[in-house]
Amino acid sequence: MSRTKLLAAAIVAALMAGGALAASTEPPEATLAAMGKISEARARAIAFDHGLVHVEEISLFEGRWELAGRDRSGDELVIDLNARDGSLLR
């Protein structure tokens, strides 16, 4: 195998490994349950109950789920939920 092909294969392998490592930054569901936190799916369901119809961003940050998206009329909507019990913070 030529040096060029070997180098290209090494670069592709490194990029694939990096993508797999960065694919999931949130803890798995079992870890969230063990920590006493609601899952991302539950946070989405609660946000939908409060008027969010399209989620553009969701993150778990310092004990709260932050969801940003759009309501039924297309207006921006930000919802913060307590990560432990799912109660609405904002």
C-alpha cells in the first residue's frame, strides 16, 4: 500500500472515531434515571404539552432541561424544565 493511501486510510479512520465519540454528549437513559433526572424524551413530551411543536435545541444544563423551538404559530418559544421532576421553570 502506498504512503498516500495509508495516510488517507488513517485520516478517514480518525475522523470516523472522532465522530463516534462526539455523537452522544448526553448521558444514557439509565444514567439519567439513576441520577433522578427525567429523560430527554420525557422533557420533550412535557414541552409539547406546554405549546412547543418543533424543537430546535435541547440541552441538559445545571439541573434543568432547556428546550428552544417554535410554537404552533411559528413564534420562538423557550422552555426550561426542572430535570428532576419535569416541572416548568420558564
